[in-house]
Amino acid sequence: MSTQPIATQAQMRSTKVWVPEGDAIGRIAFEEAGITPVQLALGDVYTSLQTGLIETVGNTTTGAIAFQWATKLKVMVDLPVSYTVGILALDKKALDRLTPDDRAAVLDGIEKAFARLEVSNAADDVATRETLRKEGIQIITPDAAEAEAWRAVGRRTLERMRKDGLLSASILDSLAQVHSAAGSQ
């Protein structure tokens, strides 16, 4: 999402791109695309969009609205380039103390809650995209060549992180298996 036209990597290179402070993956990915990102804390993004310190941000449609960044943006490229991850961690010792029936009920409840969350997130995405359109934000879908160029950036990013020791070969192998099993590109 940007205050400037960013339909291509070449256009994005001429903007000031934000990555979250401490986000090595984001920083490396943009560097692999020939972009020198500006690292800032999340709380500094809105003001930085106002002042022009940054012009381009990555976020979900919901996040752009919730953080009020959408009031400063003009363009959204409709190309998912990363995942937003959440986790629910359960203490194994606590879970093991439950009776088998209680453990099954807890795990079933969690599974159902995550299924509802997935449906809710999909509906929110549709609604927030419409809100962005109504606010005048142009939503651009890149052509196949541009989408492939970003996938190539992703592959180079993973390779660089492996070579730099930021991701182990076993982690990358596990990611590749999950990716393949999901039928993703």
C-alpha cells in the first residue's frame, strides 16, 4: 500500500518503503528487490506517512484501516507477499493434566474457534477491501510477470537467509513441504 504508484518493483524502488523494526525477513526481501527499506517501530508509521518519511507500507486491509493508515494511502497492490501469523500456545504439562475427555473437548473447541476465525477473517477481508475502495484507494492486481518477479524475490530471500545462517536447511525443508502440501505457488 502506498501514497505513490507502485504497480511494479521498479516503481516501488522510487518510494520510501517501511519495514517493521527488527524484521530481518522484510528487510532482506526488499533488499533483494533492490529497495532500501526504512525500519521503524509500528507506532511511528502513521506519523511517518503524514510527514513523508515513508510512502509505502505492507499490511493487511484490516490493519490499514485499524491503524488509520488508509487515510494517507492511495494505492494497494493486490499481491500477498507475506503471511500474518498468530499462535496459541498450550503448556504441554497443563494439557497432560487434563482427563482425556477434557483434553479432547479443549482441542475440539480450539479447532472450532480457529475455523470460525478463518471464516471471519475472509469476510473481514472482503468488507475492508470495499471500505478501501470507497475511501478512494486504487486496488491494482499485478500481471503474471510482476507476480512472478515477487515470487523470485521470495526465493532469493530464503536462499540469502539460508546462506547467512538466519534459517536452517531443516526449517527451509519443512517450509517447502508445507508449501507443497498446501498446493501453493
